[in-house]
Amino acid sequence: MPKVNQNSFNNPKLLEFPGRVTLELTNYCNLNCVMCPRKYMTGPKGYLSFSLFTEIIDEIAERENIALVPFFRGESLLHPRCIDMLAYAKENGVGPIQFATNGTLMTENIARDLIDIEVDFVSFSVDSIDPKDYRQIRKGADLKTVLKNIEFLCNLKKTRGISKPDIQVSVVKTKNTYNGIEDFVNFWQQRVDRVRVYEEHSKDGNFGSLDKAGDDDAVCEKRRPCLKPFTDMVIYWNGCVVLCNHDWDKKYVIGDVNQSAISEIWHNETYRKIREAHLGNGELDEVCKECDHWRTYYRKESLIGEVYVGNSEVYTNA
């Protein structure tokens, strides 16, 4: 995650095009996890059309090193053309591709596809290695199946002797998971490339609000600009462009990729006003007012939560 400095908000090159595009393939999900902000969603559900996906990818492909996150608010593997979409993006030079899944639908064929496509990063949202706790947290899922699916992908990567994808397993720190996090980290550290511990957010219905923003002296209390409006674009399945990946239920949109190119939306008046508001020249959007994730960029570790890799070391440059 980039550190904020004097060039973060006035670098012309930074503002040419979003450095990362989150593209929601679907906001349907096959689970009903207790901590998920989906319960606060009120908008329509659907699937991104393949034709709109390719239009978006074709524009992104005109640039270099634009990260693609083909996941938001739902389980992307529910999309019938998910693998085709990932393959199209890779074939057109888009990447790195940062994929996330709950792991329940990760078949052996899908695992082979992800490796053949050379997806750069795959994150599994798991939350517990205790079957009882897992059933209570990730309602609708079976831990044994998920463990088997992750194990297959890890072994396939090892057998082929390849570096991609980086494989992550994550847990959200909640009252349901807190006591088991140490065991969770120790278990997965020996099996995957990294283990991510996220802080819970949006549990009160205020999207992006954190249960715990941090308790060290690096967390500033005075509101400062968030970097996301300057670096990231998030596109819903229906083409609507929204504030960021903490905007789960937008009441208005910044733009629509059905009608305008990403580059046009990125430079439109609405985005300009949002950025100006973050710089102190205007009123912040309601979602931004309640969100704590701007703090991330001003912490010593440059993240909220922890990332562990090999030998129990905390990796803090994520």
C-alpha cells in the first residue's frame, strides 16, 4: 500500500488513470457470513455482462501496470464466465490480477485454470480452522471442502514449481474469531504465502467504519485526505462507478461505464469535487465522513490489521 507524501495528491501522472480498478463480476453470494456488510445492501443484484467486461478491459489494456481486482460484494466464481473473464484480462496484458474467493466453489479444474491463466494473487476468505466456529461465521459453507480446495491449489503450484499465484488466506478480527486468530495464523503460515488479519468494518451499517482503527501514536485523530479517490476506481456489476471498495450501497454514482470511458469518468467534475473535498475544499460524501480507512495511509505499517509470512514475521508493506 502506498505511503502518503507531498506528491500523493498533486502528481499529474498519478491522476492520469486509476492505478487499480475493482470490477464487480457479481454481487450475488452463496454464503451468509455474520460479519459481511452485504446485509446492509439495498440495491439490485446481478452479473456483469461479458461484453461490458471486455470493453472495460480493452481500455485498461491501453495502460501499463494497472491492477485489476475482479471481485466486490459477492462471490465471483458464481459468475458463469468468471474464468473466461480472467483469461481475457490476462491475454490482453492487464495486471496484476488480484482475485478473492470464499473457496467453496474452487474446484480442481478452476484451480488449474487460475494457474494456467497466471493470475497473480488469490485470496481465500476463511476466518476459522475450527469446524464449529467456521459454521457459525461462514453460514452455508463446509470447512472440510474449503480446506481441500485450498490445499489442491497450493499443491498444484508447488508441483509445477511456479511463483504465481501468491496465495493468501484471511480472517476478519471479530468477537467470533478473536480467540482463534493465533492458531489460525500458525496453521496457515505453513501452507500459504501469507496470512492476512483484517479489522472488522461496517458492522454498524456505516460503510468503511472500523471496529478498531488502531491504538498506536501513528494513528492521527485529525481527518486527513484519503488516497483512494486519487488511485482507485470501483465499478459495480451494472457499470456504475462508486466511491471506493468501502462503498457497498451507493445512493448516487460518479459515472457509468456503459455511457463513458473510464478515463472520462476519472476526470469528470464529480470526481474532481470528491478529491477537492478530501483536500479540505468542500464537504465530504456521507460514506467518506463515516469511514476510517483514510487512517491506513498515515500509519507506520501502512495498513490496518496484520499480514504474516514465513517464520511468524509480520509483513507490513501490503
